[in-house]
Amino acid sequence: MTINNTPTPVISLIIPVYRSEGTLHNLHKRITTSLEAFEPNFEIIFIEDCGGDNSWNIIQKLASVDDRIQGIRLSRNYGQHNALLCGIRSAKGRIIVTLDDDLQNPPEEIQKLVLKLDEDFDVVYGSPKKQTHGFLRNIASRITKAALKGNMGAKIANDVSAFRVFRTRLRDAFKSYQSPNVSIDVLLTWGTTRFTSVQVKQDERVFGESGYTLRKLITHAVNMMTGFSTLPLKLASIVGFIFSIIGISVLTYVVVRYFIEGSSMPGFTFLASIIAIFSGVQLFALGVFGEYLARMHLRSMDRPTYVVHEDTHKPRQASINNI
């Protein structure tokens, strides 16, 4: 029996899916059970990010028996934030909820975040009371949050998580965003400054492994710093200025010593060390400039943010979505 729910949804749940065939049935059941008592007018948008397992077939079966479900399959693996952006642009509800597919974000906590949104906030994060990730993953998460501080402010950046609720109108601030490098949290800062967080439970992962490795999290942090901030360029300028002062000081010391003592500064080691330090600073600055030039090059190529391969709500055809 197909569940029919015709009213316009109030809440849109956006769930990126990556190798989660073992959790999707339980996730759907827990979402419907918890939301039907709170706000029955909702939709669930699953974005399958080409994990290579049976997740897409499960999403199609769920969508065939519950028309509140929309399944979107991307043409290849674009990453969590790109998949989220695809779902956000497809959402029809007034409020958007994003959560992971691994059941670490309990659907029963959604109500808590939505009620907090009514206190004149635009974005509410579900901050876990206790992190359940491994040591290296926690370190990488801290690096990512440190990169966010420049865009969001120190206080709220520490509470950022994939479990978030925000008003759909905020997507107007980044509706024309075109880049393969996406950070939903930074894009939200383009539309509001009214952020807050509430503490929520975070359950243990019971199926599969996280797709976020230490390397991917560090790469994401670098992408945020160079893709959405000029802080690295300012840092390169400051470092260059500091070492220029050091160079002038060393030169002054050598000249003064020559006129007072009649001898120059001895020692090949000292000279070689100074040259090595200044060469390192120059290469560091060139590396920072290179990162920004690379991003300009990638944008000039007009690479799509994502490509939709299949949509359960539309006829099957591949369509590029990079706006």
C-alpha cells in the first residue's frame, strides 16, 4: 500500500547516502515514527553519492511505497557537501534538516532542533554531548572547525556538525554558487549570522565505516580556508613582513659590526641558515598563491558541482546541475 501525502511539506530532510544499505530501512522507520507525531507534513530526500553498494535499489523501493521520499542518484562520487547542496536545491519544505545516513544522528532529536529554530534563529546545529569518533577522526574534526572559525566565529564553529536545521530561504544567498568545492556551513554564513546549537545524543555507528578519513577531513579544511577565505594570503603577507624585518635587522647588525670592529660576520653556517629560512618563506608564499590560482583555474573550467544521474521524481536522464 502506497502512503500518500499530498500537502506541501513543512520539513525537508536531506540525507546524503554513501554505502549505507544496512541502515536505510531502519533510518526511514525511525524518521517517520518520530516526525509523524510532531510534524506529519515532511519529505525525505536521499542523495545516493555512488557508494557502489545496494543503497540505490533500497532507496527506489522505499520511494515506491512512500511518496514522501525522493531519491536522487549522482553520476559519480562528489562528496558529502556537494550531495547536500543537491538535496538542498531540491527541497520543497520551509525548513531543511540535514543528517547523516549512519544513524549516529538520532532522528528522535530533530524536534529539539526545530523548536530551537523558533527562538529567532536561522540555523541550529545539533552538537553531540560526547564524540563517538576515533582519536584521529576527532583531531581532524578539530582542524576542520578551526578552519571554520574565520567564517563563522569561534563560538559557533566549535559546535558545527552534520546534524543541522535551517530555514530554506537561506539557499537564496548561494543559489548561483558554481564550484566543485562546497562547504554548506560556510555557504550558510552568506545568508545569516543567527546561528546557535543544542546538545543532542550521538549514537555509535552500527554499520559500515565512515567515508571521512583523516586525509579527506584535512583536505576539506584546506579547501575551506583557500576556497572561502583570504586568511592564507594575509598570513603569507604577515610572515613575509616579519621575515623582512628580520632580514633588515640582520643586515643592520652586520653593517654596524663592520664599522665598529672592522670585520664582517664570520661563518658559512650562519649565512646558509639565513638563506634557507628566507627561501622557505618564499616557497611558502608561492604555495599559498598557487592554491588560489589553482582554484581560479578550476572555476574557469566550469566543472559542475554535481551531476544528477537519476531521480525517482523525474524521468531517467542525466542532467548537469551546477547552479
